[in-house]
Amino acid sequence: MGPRGRAAGALVGQGTQALAGLVLQVAAARELGAAGLAVFSLAYGALVLATAVSSGLVGDSLTVLDRHDPGIRAGLHVGAVLVAGAAGAAGCLLAVVSGALPLWAALLAGPAVVAFVVEDALRRLLMAAGRFWSLPAVDVTALVLSLATLVLARSAGELTLASFVAALLAGQAGAALLAWALLPAGERPHGPWRRPALGAVAAFGVWRAAAQTIRPAQLTLLRLLVVGVAGAAAYGPLEAARVYTAPAMVLVAGLGSFLLPHFVALRPRGARAGLDAADRAAAGLAVLLGLLGVLAVVALPWAGPLLTGGGYDVPVGAVAAWSVHAAAAAALLPYASLASVHGRQRRVLALRAVELGSLAAVALLVTIADGAVPWSPLALALGPVLAAVAVRRTLLVPQVRAERAASAEPRAAAGAVAR
């Protein structure tokens, strides 16, 4: 399959994953109300944060490193188990301590988190193996099982947060089993386990994991900040606007899953070819996300009530602000991926830390300006824009110049010999 076919498969796969997640979030927006949606979004955001750690440590490592090397393979297996186990234990503990769920549902939260993280790791393995077109079957399975669980719960009474925990567990566990079955036999993570090269995996994956957690952590902190300052009911419509624009961000994530192996393939052609490809990808993604944002604003009068059930309005300012944030994140992604492929993941992490600094702008905005909550994602967009400029100018452009200078030296020496 050529690059276009793989890119199309990655986009379709992310589209079906977006659909599965979006349907659950729309159901929460309609059934739980504005305050309930805010609580659900906090829990779901923490789940995405745990998955980002796994995606960076395990998913990116199995894409870039030699996953067929026995030590690396064992390191990936052990790393995946450690991350999933730790995330599941933390999820169960938080669910029990918070009291937001009945005890039976709080105990199910741990296995639900484990299933979510494992399913994501298996999806990344399908991508690394080139099975992009297997992803829609995995995602549709997750969606069907989750919806079936919600329908059963609804037949017994009102839907609650506990209903959504059960739906996540059923959907993600079933999808993980199917993903395992669809992997080539040689790619299935059944061994080896002995003498894991955890150091080699961590040397690359820890930095990618830390970078992957920046945006989920940023969104989680945004939720906590706004809920703390303005209350859950005020944050609910802002979260509804994020859910409404979420397909655009998932499109970015889908292209990101394609860009990393694509830049690995371009590595032998040199730094200049990679930077040109990153420039084209950044410009194209920013324009595409901008157009999708315009369409989202235009469609809001009729699509908004479908999302919320008419119980509350989706602010047009919040939709526009989230769309700008998505375009800014899209512009950063190709440069961060390319720099990581060339071994600069530590520097990328340091430069991306500026994204967290944009939370200060959010805090200032929502504290001193009345009615500014819908515009808070606009302040968040400052971070990825500044990070994109910094990664390109300080990491990628100097690498191109160094490569050009290195290639010029042999030609100059050959010319001197000829003279």
C-alpha cells in the first residue's frame, strides 16, 4: 500500500475512532446535563491523559524503534503492562475516593481504564504493521458494544455516570479482542517477556510520553480551572463546544498517526526533504482545520440543539475558539513529529512546555473578564503556535543548515583536488 493509501486508512481509522468517542460524549451531553457533562469530561480527560502516556511510551516507540528485536519487544510488552496497570489502579482509587460513582461502578473503573489503554496500544500496533484499514472494524465494534450497554442500562432506568463506565468497559474490551485477532500473527504481543530492554524503550518513549501528555494535561487543567472559578454549570457549555469541534482534533490525531511513520520513511532522504514535508503538512492542516471551523460555526444553529437536546446553548464564541485552538495544534504536530524522528524528542518536550504557560492567560481571562469562559480556548491556542515556531526555527532549520554544510565540504575538497 502506498503513502496515499496509508494516509487515507489512517484518516478513516481516526474518523471511526472519533465517531465512537463522539457518540458517547454526545450521549453524556444529552443525558447528564451541563453539570453532569462537566464531571464526565473531567473523568474522560483523565482517561485520555493515561492513554497519551501509553501512546507516547509504547505506541511511538514501537513505530520508531525496532520492535522485532527481542529486547525491544520485551521492553514494549513490559512497558505496556506497567502503564495499563498503573492507570487502572489510579482510576479505580480515584473513583472510590471521589464518591462520584457507586462502589460497584468505581470498582469497574479500573478494568475500564486498563481496557481503554490496551485497546489504544493494539490500535497503534495495527498502524505500525500497516493495517490501517482494520481500524474501522475495531472502532465500530467499540461503538456497537458501548451503545448496546447504554441501551440496556436505559431500559432499567436513567443513564448515570456508572452507565457510561460500564459502556466504556464493554466497548473497549471487545474492541481490544478484535484488534488482537486482526494483527498479523508475528505482531501479536505474546512474547518475549524476559530481559526487556526497558532502558532503550524509555530513552525514546519517556520523552514522547511526556510530550503526548501536554495537551491532555492542558485540557484537564483548563477544566479544573474553569470549574473552580465559574462552576461546573458554566463549564458544561464550553465542554459541549469542545465535543462539537472534537472531530477536527481527531482528524489532526489521525494525520499525526500517519506522519510519524511517514517521517521515518523520509529520514534517508535528508533533513531538507523532511522539513519541506513538514511545512506542507503544517500549512495544509492549518487551512483544513480553519475551513472546518467555519463550517462548524455556520452549522451551529441546527447542530447545537442536536448535541445538547435543547437543554442549554452551545456558545458560538466557544466553537470559534476551539476551532482556532485545533488549527494551532495542527500546525505544531508535523514539526514536533519530525524533530522526534530525528532524535530531538527531549528538546521538543522542553519547547512544548510553553503550551502549559498559556494556562496563565486562561486564568487571567476568566478571572478578570465577565463572560470570558467561552473564549478561554483562544488563549490556549497561543501555546502551540509559539511552540511550532520554536521547534522549526531552533531544531529543524539548524539541522538542514548543518546537513547542507556537511555535504558542501566533500564537494569543496574534491574541487581542490581537481585543481
